[in-house]
Amino acid sequence: MKVIRARDYDQMCSFAAHFIARQVSHKPDMVLGLATGRTMQGLYREVVERHRAGEVSFAGVRTFNLDEYVNLDPNHPASYHSFMRWNFVEQVDIPPENVHIPDGNSDRLLEASGLYEADIKAAGGVDLQVLGIGRNGHIAFNEPGSSLVSRTRVKRLSAETILANTPEFGDPESVPRYVITMGIGTVMEARFLLLLASGTSKARAVEQMIEGPLTAQCPASILQMHPHAFVIVDEAAAVRLTHSYETVEEVLSDPYEEYFWEGA
């Protein structure tokens, strides 16, 4: 796991967008795994700016999102279908048919989960998977206690996650209780992982992920086992870390910087 410290949220998003644009430019037909949530809004703004500046095209890219709520209309403003349309899909040149998001409205959720796995496999697997981290250490919607080899499936949200997601719905009772999500095993099969964490509310989860033991009680700690996992944290999220890690400036000024992109 390679950990990079950013000064603040804006620098974190800028560097992560640079990371994505560089990888897509090197492989224009790549399969890109995407995440949603408040942390990702700044990242997508930066990615869209680079696209509009002509730095990167998504015309040949295929995307697979991590998750979606069960039984929530895709046009609901809090759905991840809506989030992706507003923040990414309608802002860049990606063909709509290349965008994949789990079907939380299927009458056969088990079958839909298997089909999503099959679609990822048929695409050749995910090249770069973008991730956030929950306050309880979850990645995608794999809550604490999730199997570390799990596949795409339906999961029930924890009370902590429901509370964290309440602002998008107005009140806790309106937050869907179930989601369809990539499993940890699915996520770990991506060739590169890029996780972003911002703010003091994520500091404990970041500490457990990076410096704690590998445990299903902090699902994100599984990233310690990935050969090409990159974690970018702002200073607020890094406040509990005890070791020294490279800064964004140090990475970009390193004369051997090209080796940084090859792996953790």
C-alpha cells in the first residue's frame, strides 16, 4: 500500500484526478471502477476539468460502479445513477452504453448480482478501481464483518452508515436499508486501487486501514494485501497516523516518479 498525504481536500482531488487522467491516457480503452459519495464530488470536478481542457478522453473507457441502493428509483436525486449522471457521465465524452451501475431495482437481485460479475469479467476485469472509505472502515458497501473474499451481492446497511447517508435523504427513515454492492473479493481483483479519504470523521478508519491489523472488522484493511493500492489522504484524515508518508509534492518532484505509478 502506498500512502500519499495531501495538504487538503482540494489537493487530494487534484492529485487523484491527475492519477486517473494519466492512467486513462496510457490505456484509452481501460475499464474504470467508480465510486460515489461526497468525497468523490471534488474528484469528478477535477476530472471533468481535465477532460474539458483536452487532457483526457473517456470515449473508449468502460466504467463499473461499486454499488446502488435497492428499490430506489434510478432518477431519485439520491440514487447513484443520478449522482453519476450529474457528476461524470453527462460531463465527459463516455458513451452511455459503456456505463455500468448495479441494478438495485431488479426483481431477481441474486441473478442481477451474478450478471454484474459476469459483465466485469467479460470486460476483461477492472483496470483501476476508485474507492472511498466509510467511517466504520467499509469499502463499497461491505460493512464490518463482511467476507474478505465476497462477491457482488445484496447487503444490509449498518445503523452507522444509514446515519452517515441521511443528509442525502433528509431523514434516517428515508434511507434504503439494502444495497447491491461489489464484494471485497471483486474489488481486490482490480489491477490498481485508488482510495481517497478526507476529514477528521474518517481519521479513525484511515488509521485502522493503514496501520491496524488486517481484519474484517475494518474491511478497508484488506488493501494492505493488494500489490498496487494507492491511498490519498488529506491532513485531517491523516491526523491519527503515526508513521511518515510521502506528500503529493514529494511524489511529483521525485526524479524516479515514473516508478511510483508502477505499484505500491
